[in-house]
Amino acid sequence: MQLYDKKSILIDLKKHKSFLDKNIEKYIKTLDAPKEIKNIMVYAVLGGGKRIRPFLLAETAKLYGISSSVYKYPCMAVELAHCFSLVYDDLPCMDNDDLRRGKLSTHKKFGEATAVLAGNSLLTLAFEILSEKSFKISENKKSKLINLLSNTSGHLGIAGGQYLDLNFEKKRVSKRKIIDMQLNKTGKLFSFSTIAPLIIANKFGKINQFKKIGLDIGLLFQIIDDFLDYSGSEKKIGKKTGKDKKKGKATLISLLGYKNAVKYSSYLKNRIISSLSKYKSKDLIETVEFVVNRKK
């Protein structure tokens, strides 16, 4: 039995991706910066990817009547922060990947130094966007969003999680430590997507609940990513597979075994959907189903 309308969610994702990509490309191209670095930033962001994080943010924003003219700013910011992490993750000193989203990774296309500069520019641009005058929310809310993105992308989030990911290689690590690492590396940026709309809408009493939902979705996304590396198609995924095992990465698959990791992902999915069911958002629930059933 089909658990969700795959065609419907793919149409919605594609529509949102088109909306977001046009805004990001327009914003980058109007920057007062060398044309070459702007082109590299566009290369690193556009052309591939599903825009899951900003889509979650947009759908959460719709629950509280936030218009696209407002939510597009944190949507752009979270995607730029995510793409920064991909550029850095692919570097030889990190996971050393030649391919990303079916094309050459940024450092393979333009060189390591240029990739580092472009990645840094993407992250700082994310903060610039959140401070824009045209982003029509209060300065206090902008400050909260900037602080939240800082926490989710720096030592408390992506950077800290990536450090642990590298540090745990070829080591026997507990389930709790693996989950904490993956929550930092992946989950916290997803939680930005579910928390940001609540800050904009003054729904501070619901932040903890939506933070948990975002963290869970991020963790689920990472586990599915690990499944794809374990048994997915390199052609479909657009990057090399089997890397985790070769590098001795600490994953729930390596610790629990494939079948038990599948059971845990199923438990996690059901927990997320149970939490979301009260909000009656078809697209949010279908996005979770899409994350579980994706092939790339």
C-alpha cells in the first residue's frame, strides 16, 4: 500500500525549488563581489538537491499564515548554510568526495582554495540575508534567527558534528554518541527549519515541540543517507557509495546492523508522524514519507 502521494509531493518540492532557486540566484548575482566567486557560489547551490530543509520551513510557516514574501528569507538562509556544509564536507581534509549531486564537487571544479572561499561566502551570506531590511520582521526576531542559525551551523551544530564524525572513524562508539553526533551534523539545521517560523509567528510556546520534530526529521534523513551509502545506486545518488564502511564511519548501521537500523528508522518515522498529525499538514507528513522512501 502506498503510504503517500509521491507524485503530489514531488510536484510541490519542484515548485518550491524553482521559487527558491530563482530568489537565491537573483540575490547572489546582485552582490558586490567578483563575478568569478559569484559564479562559484551559484554552482555550489543550484543545479541539484531537493531543498528539503527550506521546504519544511515553508510548510511550517504556512501553518501560521506566514507569506512567501517573508519565509523566503530564512528559506534562502538555511539552504545557503546547508550548501556551505556540503562544500566543506567534500574537501580532501574532510570526506574527500569528487562528486556532489551528480556533478564535480566544488573543489574538484574550481580548486580547494576557491572552494573554501566560496563556502565561507555562502555561510556569511546566509546571515546577511537574515539581517536584510527587506525582510519585514522585527529586529529582535532577526536577532533570534541569526543566533539560531549560528548555533546550528557552528561548533554547537554542523561544525561540531563534523568534528565528531571524523573523530569517531574506526572507533567503537555508543548508540547515544552516534545519535548526538548526527543530531549536531544534520539534525540541528533541520530544527532551524521547524523553529524559524515559530519565531516569526510569535509561537514561542511551541518551539520545544517543533525543535524535537526538526531534530527527529534530521536524524531520520541522516539514517536514510547512511542506508543509501550502504546499498544505494551511485548513478542515482550522484556521488560515490560505500564510503562509510571503507572509512570506518560510526553509523547506526555499523553499530546495530542493517536490519536493526531499519527498525529504528521506522520507529523514528512513526514518532515524527504522530507528532505532526495534530497539525493536519499533508505536505509536512508527506515530506517525512518522502525522506524515508527516497532513492537519492
